[in-house]
Amino acid sequence: MEEALILLRQLITMFLYVGVGWCLRRFRLVTQENSSALSNLLLYAILPCVIVQSFLREATPQATQNLLWSLLLSALALGVSVGVSALLFWKKPASNFGSAFSNAGFMGIPLITAVVGEGAVFYIAGFVALLNILQWTYGQAILGDAQAAKPLGVLKNPLVIAFAVGLLLYFLPITLPVIFTNAVSSVAACNAPVAMVILGVLLGNISPKRMFLSKEAWLVSGVRLLLIPLLTVLLLKAFPGVPGEMRAALIIAAAAPVGSNLAVYVQRQGGDSQAAAGMVCLSTILSIITMPLVLLVS
């Protein structure tokens, strides 16, 4: 109950950040080009720092065991998500992609940091890396890109690189200079405000009428925000020995709304990016209700 209330308060705070982004876009103080630059800042600098920071800890046997458990559970949770989405939306590529892949990086990490603590990002770093690998390969393939599964392309993904760097720093017996760790921590602290302002800018680009009257967006949001998270909760109940922090972090990551880069991937394949953005925005708005509920029943 306490975690759900903390999550609700944090969601409200984050939607205030979203309001800032919405106002900036509606008053034309931020253009589409500006928002793309902010997205690059988040994707290539801030989120990698968040992931790397989570690995700057002592490599104890217990922590290593928890890391391996989190990787296994992340793979299983993503398998459930991809399987359910493929079953329900196998003829609708954008909906399939949208329901399968959550916004675990942009929205999940800030919420996990606020609700569970910065150390809990360690438990979902693997989830975020696997999510991005699947989006980059399987996700683009179902959207129509037959050349999506290129190993070099995956290796260039900044979040996958950050995960690999984090693992190296975790296992190597070295102590980094304080000035380096302070810099990483300072950049990582920008995650929540910047991510939510970007979402607000995205909302400012979408017609409310088109977003709220789209039956497909409501259906995808229902699967993404309720069905898949609840199935993930059931999955985790099969592993009673999972630490509470890990369980909460994985549930929040699985319950996050439609990934904000859905519109980018759809646009790249020549699809309806406005409809895809509507799915992102509607599910993000609804998540303020659904995420605390899912955490409460977990």
C-alpha cells in the first residue's frame, strides 16, 4: 500500500513535468527539432549514466546472484509481453509493438528510483537492455524492416552499450575517481524531469480528439497497462524467493506505458506515426491510474 501511494505521488509530480513540456510545445517555445535534440540528450547521455551508475557498487556474491536472477526474470517477463502481444495483435504491427514494449527506460527508471531507490535500477538494467535489443531487432522486423536484426546495429544502441560498460565496471576490481562518479550521478539526476518534459512535448503535438477517440489506442493501452503487468505479477509469484526491491522494480518496468519511441520506429517504416504517438500519449495518461493499482495488487 505504501509503495503504491509513493508511486502515485511520484506520478503526479512527473505529470507536472509533463505539463511543462506540453506548455512549451503549445506556446511554440519548443519545436519538433528541439524535442528531437532533447530525446537524443536523454537517450545518449542521461539514461546511459543512470544505468552505469546502478553498477557502481561492490560486486558481492549476493549482489551478483541478484543480478543473474533479475536477468532471468526480465527475459521471462519480456517473453510473456511479446507472446501476449503477438497473439492479440498479430495482424496489427504497430499495436503489437506498442503493447509488447513498455517505456521502461524513459518512465520506468525515474519511477523505480523514486519508489524503490537508486539501487533498484541495478535490478532492471538487464530488462532495459533486453527491451532495447528486442525493439531494435524483433520490433522493427514486425513493423516491416527485414534487415532489422543486424548485430552491429544492436551493438550501437546506447543503452546496450551502457549495460555492457556497467557490467565491466561492476566485475573489474577497480575504483573510479570520485570526480567521475559525481559527474555520472549529476547527469543521471536529470532523468525524470527531462524524460517527462519530452513526453509533454509529444502530447502537445497530438490532437486530443484523435487520441481519446481511437479504439485501437484504448485497446493497446488496456493490454499494455493491465493485462501484461498482471501476468507479470503472476509470473513473479512463481518465484517466492525474489527480493522485494527486485520484484517491485520489475513490476513497475512491466507496467510502464507504451514506449515513447514507437512513433519513431513506425515513422521510419512509413506508417501512421500520429496514430502511434496517440497510443503512447493515451497510455501515458492512463498510467497514472493503472500503475499504482498494479503495484497495489502485486
